[in-house]
Amino acid sequence: MAASNRKYKTFDTYFQEQMNDPEFRRHYETQQPEFDIIRALVDARASRNMKQKELAEKVGMSQADISKIENGTRNPSLNMLKKLADGMDMNLRLEFIPKDHH
């Protein structure tokens, strides 16, 4: 287990070093909402023990389309996210939060 902790620390250290680069930080921050949506969708589906195919059938989509959303090659509309939430018997909540200014 110590080895995996070292890997995470190494990644965290690398990530923090990269975040010191203004160009990297700007790119990361512009992509962060998309990453958050993908992570939230995958986590929600997993919490319901649903396979992509099951969710796709419930919402009338193909499994390939669910896969594209989850791997970031397709950006879902807000209506699509609502439909996916309904298919998982969940509510969708969108938040606007203040930016941290360091």
C-alpha cells in the first residue's frame, strides 16, 4: 500500500508543479467543468450498479452514445443530462460557485 501512496504523492506533486504553469492552469480550468460532469455521471451510474447498456436502454440511447459522453468525445446538452438523471432515478443539480482567488 505504501507504493500506491507514493504514486499518488508523485502525481499530486507533478500536478501541483504543472498548475504553476499559467498556460497549463488556464487549459485545465477551462476543461474542469466537463471533467466534473463526466466524473459525476460515471459515479452516479456506478452508484446505481448500472451498466452503460442498461442506462442507454432506459433513456432511449445507444450504449455507444453513453460511452462517448463518459469518455469526453461527446458533450451532452443540459436536456440530455436531465434525461440521464431520470434514467438513473436521480435529480440533476447544477451549481454556480465562486471561484477561489489565491
